[in-house]
Amino acid sequence: MPTTTSVAARAFVAVDYDHCSYCGACVAVCPPDCITLHDATLIVDTNACTLCRRCIPACPTGALTMVEAVA
Amino acid sequence: MKDRYDVVVVGAGPAGSIAARTAAEAGLETLLIEKRQEIGSPVRCGEAVGRDTVEKFIARDPKWIAAEIDCFSIYNAQGDHVVLPPLERTLVLERKIFDRELAHSAAKAGAEVAVKARATGMIRNGGGVEGVRMVVQGEPRDARATVVIGADGTESQTPRWAGLKSIPQLKNYYTAAQYLMTDIDVNPRICQYHIGWTIAPGGYGWVFPKGDKQANVGLVMWVDPKETKTAIEYLNEFVAARFPGKSILAQVVGGIPITNVLPEMVTDGYMAVGDAAHQSDPLTAGGITNGMYGGMFAAQVAAEGIKKGDVSKKFLKKYEQMWDAEFGKLYRRLLRIRHAVLNVPDDRLGKMIAEAAKLDARKMSLKDVVMIVLKSHPKLLLEVVPYFLGQ
């Protein structure tokens, strides 16, 4: 059984904080409502994320990327 | 902060502040909460508004006016441009000051205003809303409210927490980027629009002067999963070609729904206003004064409902009717114009602008300019002309 602690055992959306400007463009288009914007923090709830990828092109700065699962 | 209010407004942008002010002026106990630590910051847009419209809400004050605009000019990607005859008198705002002034006016009217107060959910009762769950300066708090007005902007969550369908399709969403630039040589009284797929696919670029050789230089583009460049990359190319080596004082980015308004903007005890209700203009994505109207209409209906003891979805729908009477027809037409423009091939659109550039358009009526430029595009003409005739 693989453990859930291994990085990228499952694909996930990663936030590049050098690009993110905390605008919330991704929040509005996220169907499961799994992205939370605090003052200067953006958090993606990877458990609730359905990997639909809608947030990725919506981001004006390219701060969101899909990290693919390790086989 | 109390445990119970007549109205709680979530979000202290222009729509929320006008909603809170209108509610307070109607004698309602009103709370206005803002998640950020500072109202008006970060700035979220290009800051241009119609002068006469904004003055319906607040007396003009030089401290929030960065520039006064007489004219608009339309550019193609090659730099040909036409200066249009004067349309509506326009102001470029200093949003940081403007937004704070509006929140201040809500407070002066009797609303309680709080910053660093983030909504985390709605207190629900069946299908309806009975209050807001918040984190206020780190402490979880609930505030019961007869009506909650969601003015939480483009990143809004309150409509979906209230059970409304509010997630825009990507094709009806703009992604946007803007720089505040300095030492720029532009006419300080002309707002520039730049159209072309190489500039901003499915959208447009702009240069809005802000006085003292500063300008907001930005663009909106559509969201396309096949697109390889981000909005900020398009903006960097736009800036490198037009204002090389100039300094950037601020960066603004964001997303804007351009769907036309939500099919339902209310439910029992809840109303959405401004960008939370997708009230930005579906062609230009401008939304400041539109949202202020939304906030005013919503609070007026909320006040009436609270006095009558009826804040059911059925009663609050009156707000949707007020919105539709003021903006419904216009927005449906603007949406059709947008779709018609998107269907014009890029080189054709560029040529139309080049043709118009040869006209001495400033001495003509806008309708005449449009008629001449669009004569080869009857379909677009059919949509655009009634718009200029005000129908």
C-alpha cells in the first residue's frame, strides 16, 4: 500500500507564491469551492480539489500549475 | 460588534459600501465587513467611471479624481487609431481613496464598519440565510441578520454559500492584468483602448491616464485552456512595445465574470450585488457604478422587506426587477455586441480601425463614425447602432 505522505502520490494544483498576487480569480471559477483566499495567502484544499483545471487558465499570472501524480 | 443586525453587508467595495449606506439611511441596523486590513487596497481595476453617474452617489472631490477624460481613442495592433467624438464625460479614480470615502459615507450614515473581518459561511435555515459566520481579527464570530447582502467581489463565495448558482463558465470570464506606470507620454485627457488578438485575445488593452504622467496600462482577455500565455505575459509584451523602460509602480490582477448577471441574485434573506452578482458590464467589464446601483437597489428592497416583515426570496426578487429595468436590456445588447465583435476576423477589425483613423471623427457624431466603419459588417451594425441610439 502506498502511503499518502509521499509527495505527488496524487496529482494536485500547486501555488507558486512568487507569482500569486492574491486576486482570487481562481476562487470564483472553482466548482468544489476548494480555494480559500486570505489577505496574502491562497490555499488549495487538495482533498476537495477535483483536478478540473479550470483555475489554471483563469490565473492572470500563471501561478497555478498541475503537479502530475507519480506513477 | 453585535450579535444581530437588520442587514450585514459582506465586502466594502463600492457596491457593498453603497448598500450599507443605503440600508443605514433607511434606519436599519447595518454591519459592513471587509476581509482585507485596509478598505480600497489592493486596487482591483482600471478605475474609469462615468462622471455624471458617479456623482449620483457621491459629491465630487478632487482627492479621489486622478484624471478627467474628454475623449476615447481606439487603436489597432499596428498603432492606427481613431479619436472618437466625446461620449460620456469620464473620470479616472484614485480607487484607494474613493473606496474608503464610500465606506466612510456608510459609517457616517450609521453603519458599523469592520476590517480584517472575513466571512467564512452563511448561517442557513433550510433554503434561506439568517446570518454570517465570520472570523474577525482572528476570532470566530456569528452575526445574525434579517438580510445578508453579498458584495464580496469577483472572488465571491457568498452566493454559492447561499445556494445560488454562481460559478461562471470559463468562456464568460475575463482574466486581467494591469500596471500603474509612470513617466509615460500620453494625452492626459484621452482614454485609449487597444483591440487585436495579438494584444489581448478575446478582450482589449487600455491606457487610462492618471495625471502627473502616470497611467493604468492593462488588459482583459478571455480564459482559454488552450492559451499558452498568461494575462501578465501579454501585458509585458504590450508594455515592452509601447512604453519600453518605463517604471511600474503597482501591479493589479484579477478575474471578471462577464456572463450578464446571475440568473438568480436573491434567495430567502440573501441578496448578491456588484461583481458577486456578475454585474460588471458584459462588453467592457467595467463594474464600479453598475455595482453601486446594484448595492443601492438591493438595500432599498431589503429596507422595504424588513419594514413589511417579508424578506422571502419572492419579495426580494423586486431587486432583480429593479436591476433588469435599469440594466437588463442594455446588458443583453452588450453581450450580443461582444459576441458579434468576437466573430469579426482580427485582420478585418484592424482594417476597420485603420479606416476610421482616416476620418476626422472628432467632428462627427459617433453614430456616423460607426455607420461608416461598420458598413461592411451589416450584422455588427445591426447590433451596435441601436445601442448608440439608446434603444
